[in-house]
Amino acid sequence: MNLPPSSTPRPNLRLPSEANGVPRVTIHIGGVRASREPILLDTVLGSCIAACIYDPVTGIGGMNHFMLPEGADPDNPTSTRYGVNAMELLISEVMKLGGGRKRFQAKIFGGGHVLKIRENLDGIPQQNINFVHQFLQVEQIPIMNEDIGGYQARRVLFHSQNAKVYLKRLGMSEAERTAEEEMVYLLSLKRQKLDGDVTLF
């Protein structure tokens, strides 16, 4: 099930003048985007994780946004809403554009215990954090910066060329909308799993 783009309003985020005029691309759950040209990749995170991978020499970088570390989706086994697929695809996309695998660095964000997600799905944020740490360690990609865990949603903008990050911790109303969006998405995943495992007759 592909949900429409998030209706969560983007709170104002004042950016330095160097970011003015740089095209912005919004990344939603399951999104993966890399670029050779400078762009600002913009996402809002609750329990989800966004990993940014970049080559500091070529200025090629990208971001993903995943909901769960891994899972079973009969209709789309390589779905990038799962971290294992989102991470592999992001690495592949940055390499395709000319990024040097041995020079890759990473920045990671999200994994917050936000409102209803905290109450009902307490294990997911930490599972996401553990997964991305382990994945990057195995792939020998150093983490240069992270802002993870806690109890607030975040808005993150990543400059693909210079790897600068602009981060805003969101207030209660924005965090609640983010949590509701993630809950709806997670329930859709559970429904798909049920449909894949049960034969109706």
C-alpha cells in the first residue's frame, strides 16, 4: 500500500544563506534519493530513521527514510520502507552517481519514542537505531554525526553536496501528526502481512 505524500505541515526552518536557492526534495516513508547536484533532502521523522550517506570528495550524497529494520512484503520483497533494502539501495545509488565506496560517511537521525508510537510500539524506535548502527558497522561506513532516540519528532534537511544538516525538533502538535502518520503506515504493513499469510475462501 502506497500512502499519499504526508499532509504533515512543514514547520518553518530558517536556513543559512548558503542554503537559499538550493532545490528541496521531500522524502517520505520508503523514500530513497541521491544526487550529484546539490539538493536539500527534507524529511520528518518520528520512530523512523533517515540515513544520509555521502562521499566528501565528490560531493555526491543521498538520504533514505525507513519505517522498520526488515519485514515480509509479498507484493514488494525489496520495499524500501524496510531498512535493509533502503540502506542497500542508497549505497547503490550514491555509487552509481560516482561516489567512492571506500570514502563513504554517514549521518543518521530519528528513532524517537513519539506519543502513540511510544505507547503502543515501544520496541520499534530502538530496533531501528540498533539496525542502522549494526548495518553501518558491518559495511564499515563511519557515522560522523547522529541525532537519535529521545521523545521528540524531528525535521531534518540534508545538503547532498556538503553534507550539512539543518535539524529542528518538533513541538507537540507536529509530533502527534507524525506519530499518527507512522501508525497508519505500520498498520497497513501488518494488514498486508495478514493478507499474504491467509487464504480467503
